[in-house]
Amino acid sequence: MNKKKTWGPLVFIIAFLTFLYLGIQVGKALFGHVDPAPTSIEEVSYQLPLAENKFLLIIQVENLNTEKAYLEGVWLVNFQTQEPALSFFPLLPSQSDNGVEHDEELASAFSLDDKNQPAQEFFNILSKRNLSWQGYIIIDQWAIAEITTFLGGVDLGDGQREGFQVIDKLHFRSQDRLLARHDQALLLKGICFRSAEISKETSLFQLLNVLTRHLSMGGISPSFWEEEWRSMKETGNITCQTPTLPDLTVK
């Protein structure tokens, strides 16, 4: 009898601590810190983001159909369905204090394989900077021209422009990295605003599906991002913002 009385509470305590530990680990898995991007593109495809962690990497190049695609810009876009809002954060040209060095490191690691997938070293550098994303889109100047024409023009601060009028307006990173970042921010916000204005039945993704020679997507399926966008439009007026570049204005 005494042994049973002694072991009974001890077994209860061990069981309680075991379940407590398991509960903490499950909690971390569900609600904890988002790990950096996986080490391979294939792994990203199987990781659906939590509600508050929908990030798309936008990679802008000069021409996708060249042997060496010149990297113009890299932006991280946060899809906030509940707001609803899209927030754009510049990664290249960088806003860091040593932005020039950051840009050179990232640009030198960028290259594309025969399937238009970026080199793993490019993703590794972004991961080391504590960045995470669930998918990416690579887009060149030709695709930008087609998209802005499809949208009926975008405002870059001096009225509506479309097609290669937009490209002619943009500063290139090789000319002036700060002006290039400013123009890219206006372009992305302009595309976002115009996409939010067009009817629910008309989707920018319809155009993206036919621009395969000048556009490439990886990670989570494009249909996922299209559903996110449609859900945001149904929620209400979408806000397009660049939180770290507050001086930008787009009509």
C-alpha cells in the first residue's frame, strides 16, 4: 500500500511534465518564429504560410531572355489579407547603412539556370539576412510594359504611363541606385493600385499566365497568390504601401 501511495503521485507528475513539454513544442511549431527560407526551391512549395506570414519575393531583371540577366531590383511583398493591404519592402537597392555593399553581394550571387530559377547562393544571402518568403516572381522590362498596358497605365508621379513609356521613365540601378529604388517603389505601388481598381472578374493573373517568356514564378503555386488577391478585394479597398519609404505618393 505504501509503495502504491508513493509511486502514484510520482507517475502523475512525470506524465504531467511530459504532456507539458509536448504542448510547448507543438505551440512553438504552430505559432513560433518563422524559420528562414528553406535551402531548396522545391521545399518552399510544400510550406503553406500562416495567416500573418504571406510573403512574395519580387525579382526584377532587365531581360529574362539573355544569358546573364541583369538584376535591377528585389522587393519583399507582405500580403495582409485582413487589412487588406500589400506592403512593399526594398531589398535591392538596399536601405541599409552599407547598402552599396549589400547590393553588390546580392547582385554578384544572382544568376538563372535553364529553368529560370535563381542560384541557391542568391537565396542563401537573403536567408542570412533573416528574411523569409513562400514564393517568388521574376519579371523583366518587357513584362512590366505588358502589365502596365493591360492595366491602362500607372502613375509614376507625373500622370498615367503605360507600356515602354514606363520603362523609359525608370532610372536604372547602374545609373543611380537611390533613384532606381524610388522609381521601382512608385511602379509597384502604381501596379498595386491599378490592379485593385479593375473589376473582380478581370485579374492581372490572367496576363501573367501568358507572359512565360518574360516572367517566371516559383515556390507556392501562382493560384495561391491569386486566391489571396481575390480574397483581399472581397474584404474591401486594398491599401498599397511602402512603410519604409513614407515620402512616396501615388495618385
